[in-house]
Amino acid sequence: MASSAGIYKRILSLLEKWPVDQSKAGGRDFNEYLTNFVNTAYKENKFETNHKYWDNQYLALQKLINNNHKNKYRRSLNTSATGLSAEECNLVLSNKSLEELNVQKKSFFQSLISLK
């Protein structure tokens, strides 16, 4: 059975291969979330109690990073269920677009006050 430190290091080295999405910086990037989750679990000694769980998590991450499902099940269309392309979806989900939506959510009086 592998040690908890060994599993922890394997998972972190695997997460280093995960591409960083610069448009979702500041806590919204999935790699950042996973790294924080694994670090917290290691600090709380959750690796000690269930090695099999973390081995399964490692294998699942490995499949995601290696694009096993993407390569196994090729898509014929380049659009999503919304009808948008991948680039358009990334643009809509970026931090910049979310900031614009938050500005639009202001009430009429809030927008008047912020103009001063």
C-alpha cells in the first residue's frame, strides 16, 4: 500500500499538467480549486484513512488530463448544447464577462450614485 505522502505527491504532480485558464483567475479555475482541495485534505490527514479513495481520484484525474473520454468519443460538431462554439463559451464564462454582468445588475439608483 502506498504512503499518504506518495499519493499526495502523485496527485500534485498530475495537477501540474492541468492547463491553467487565465480567464478564470482568482479562485474560479478548476486546477486551482482541485489543488486547494487536495492540500486541505492532506493537512487534515484525510489521505491516511482512505488510500483506495485517493487512488481512485488519481486515476479519474489522469483520465481527465489525458482526455481519454474526448479521444474515445469524438464529436462531429464543434458547438455546445447552447449552440455556441468552445471559444464563445470561454468568452461568456470569463471573469471579464462576469464583471460586466455585475455592473448591469445594479439598480437604477445605484448606477446614478456610482456616476458621481
